[in-house]
Amino acid sequence: MDLTATYRFEAPPQQVWDLLMDADAIAACLPGCRGLRPSGPDQYDLELVAGVAAVSGTFNATIAIEDKQPAESYKLRVDANGRPGFVRGQALVTLVADNNGTNVNVTASADVGGTIARVGQRLLEGVARMTMERFYGCLAKKCEPPDVG
């Protein structure tokens, strides 16, 4: 499965970068996240509840941030296993300054196996896209200026 998307942040690249590197912000915005713990330099373990169609369950995952180019780009590698199956994926995340804000471009690919892939194969891309929209939408809101009123 391959996905590409662009998300708009109303903040400069350095502020967006800092947010994307903030484990607490990531844990707060990642749908189904039950805990994100550092396990090494730029590496995290997490427990995630996710599902597709009638198949859902808990996944134990390792996330690694690689090839960091601060305020410009990084690669994200994910390896998740659980009763419903497995997900192995990677993404290239690129930050591009644009009109007083930042566009975050994501190019991702993943291999999915097990029951979750057999039952929900046709739905996987939609669920993955929706999860990304919720995650990056939540992070983008953290960059918005506070309402003054």
C-alpha cells in the first residue's frame, strides 16, 4: 500500500519540526495510542489500538526516526505486530516553507499481513488515510495562534 499526502501548518518549518519531534504531542495526536516510550535515540515503543472493518486489536510497535535533516525532512520506519496481524512501513516526511506556513509532504508505503489484511484489504488505504488526516490535523491545530477575543 502506498500513500502520499500534504498537510498545511500555519507555522514556520522550525516550529513544525519541533512539534513533529515532540513525543508528547505525537502521543496526544496519534489515534489509538496508549503509550509512547523512548527506547533509544530517535526510537520509540508504543502500544496502539487499531482496526479495519470487524477486525481490531492491540499492536506493539517500534517507531524509528532516521536520516534527520532538521526543519527539512526525515524518514520514519514503523514495525508493528499484534493479534490482528502486522504492519511494516516507512515514510518520508518533508517540510516546505510556503506563505508564512509550512506544507508537510508525506510519502508512505506499508506492507500489511495477517487477519487484518485478509479481512480488510480493500479498506486499508481508507483507514490509513483517515488516520493520517486525524494525526496531522491534530498537530496542525497545535500550531494555530490562540483565539483572541
